[in-house]
Amino acid sequence: MKKLRVRSYALLGLLTLLLLPWIFFLAVLLITTQSVQLGTDRQHSYMIVIPHVAAFAGLLLAFFLVGIRLRRLLLAPLEKLSAASRQIAEGDWDVRLTPSAIREIADVQAGFEAMASGLADSHRKQAELEEQRRFVIAAVAHDLRTPLFALRGYLDGLEQGIARTPEQAAKYVAVCKAKSAQLDRLVEDLFAFAKLDVMDEAAADTLRTADLRAIARQSIDSVMPQASAKRIEIAADCDDADGVAVLADAHMLERAIINLLDNAVRHTPAQGRIEVSCRREGDRVVFAVRDTGDGFAHDELTRVFEPLFRGEQSRNRATGGAGLGLAIAQRIIRRHGGELAASNRPEGGAVVTGWLPAADPAAG
């Protein structure tokens, strides 16, 4: 049914108040005098009083009908809106309002329901983030205990003189350094994850035109010591700088690429190979990191970017990660308007591909 505005209903109510008394008056006059003309004969004066009484009754009936209609169309929806607001204040987000026939009130109801839906989604997301944050802190705290206990044990051994030879002492020191590096990586990942969680997604003032090829080379240089220790070759194949220009926070984007490369190095066997490529496709810059490791298990492909997810086979705590690297990389790429995806190579090995919106290299 077509909705009318308040002024339309006001005009209809006014017409009812004006016409209904006259209708009653004329109807009763016609019944009592068999004519609609007012007589002047006193003998029939009582017949003139009755139509006036009927007109008054018609006016009262008009007021009653208009009042009932006004309550149903105007006051009842407002009362339901008031009750719904109290319902939301009590934490019940399931708000259902009966559509109003008045267009203005229907618009207010639609806006109120949209607001309630937005608040419910926000509340749900906030609860999920809070639950995720607690889970991350608990899991990382658990992961911190292992290197801490090992570090304390080896330091106690050095203090108590258990390492009696220089070779044993050097071994203990090397283990302590490795555990310290693991602790540093865990703390850094936790800090980066927490920082991304509270970053303003609209912080566009930190984005500048950046060369993805240069960022990829810097990222490769950062993981080269770990790759060299395992005799892993890292090859880069990128288009020219103008072709792979992106609008990005260069520091954060480098962190994302480093995380992808670090993940590939940790899961690629000795003397393996990692390939990094980036090229422009239309209005996007597409990049990929391929390794020659065991790849992802089939049931891991949809979960590899979840915080703290580690597969039971190749991607587990034995590799020294906290399970935050890929999650951090995905959040950074998404903050830049792109996306990441994981897959496996037909010949074996994992592939993490992603894309970013291309930027005009001439823009600042």
C-alpha cells in the first residue's frame, strides 16, 4: 500500500471533522422533515433541534475516529520505537518494527533498524576481536614459555659450570642466542599484530607511491641470512619500476613481504629455491612467493591466514613461528586495498599470491 505523508493524513482528518457533522445533520434533517430545507414554523421547531444534536454527535464521532486513527498511525509506532530503543539499551539487538503507513515514520523506522543492525554487527565484531585478542595473548604467552625455559636452563648450565669445555660453552651460547632470536620474533609478531588491530584504516596520509620491485629486493635482503644458512636460492622476477608502482606505506608493505618470505624460508628444505615475482595486470599489481617445500595440506588452504593457525605437518611449532606471520601479512595487504591467497604448485611447493591496486608512478 502506498504510504502517505503526515500532511496528507492531517488534511484527511480535517475533512472528516468538517464533513461528518454536516452529513449527520443533513441525514437526520431529511429523515425528520422529509426535506433538507430549514422551516421557520415554530410548531416544527423541535424537528430542527434534532438535526443539530445529530450534527454535534457527528462531530464527536469525527473526533473519535480521527483520534483512533491518529493513535494507530502516529502514536503507536512512536511507542514501539521507544520500546525498541530500551530493548537495544538492554543488549537485545533483535529489533522488529511493524511498518508504518506514514512515510516519515516509515523512513525513521528504516533508519532505526539500519542503526540497530549496524550496532549489532559492530557489537558482534567487537566481541570476536576481543575473543581473538585474548586467544592471541594466551597462545603467544604459551609460546614464549618454551624458549624462556630453554634459555634459563642453558644459562643455568653455564653458571653452574656444566659446560666444561670451550666447545660445550660455545654450543650453550649458540642455543641461547637462537632462543633469544626466537623470543624477539615472537614479541615482534605480537606487537605488529596488536598494532594492526588498532590502526586507523582510513590513515591514507601515510600512503605514498612506492616501487614494489625495490620493496621486494629489500625484503629478500632481510631474509637472505636465514636462506643462506639453509643454502636456499631466492630468485626475483619483477617488471620495471614504473610498471609495479603501488600506493602504499612502504615500511608496512615491506613487513608483509618479509613475512611471506620468512614463512617460505622456514618451510623450504635445504638447497631449495624460492621465487618472487611481481607484474602489472590492468589496474592491479600482482605478486607471488613460490617455494619448493612440502606445500599446504588441502584442509589448510582456507585457514593459513588465520591468527595462530599452524598446520599439523609442515607448519607447526617446530619451525619456530607463532602462527602470526601470514595473518599480519594479510592484514597489511588488506589495509592497502588488496588481498592474499594460498595454493600449491603442481610440481610441489606452496604459492602465496596477492595483488595491490596499481598507482600512477607520476603521483607523489
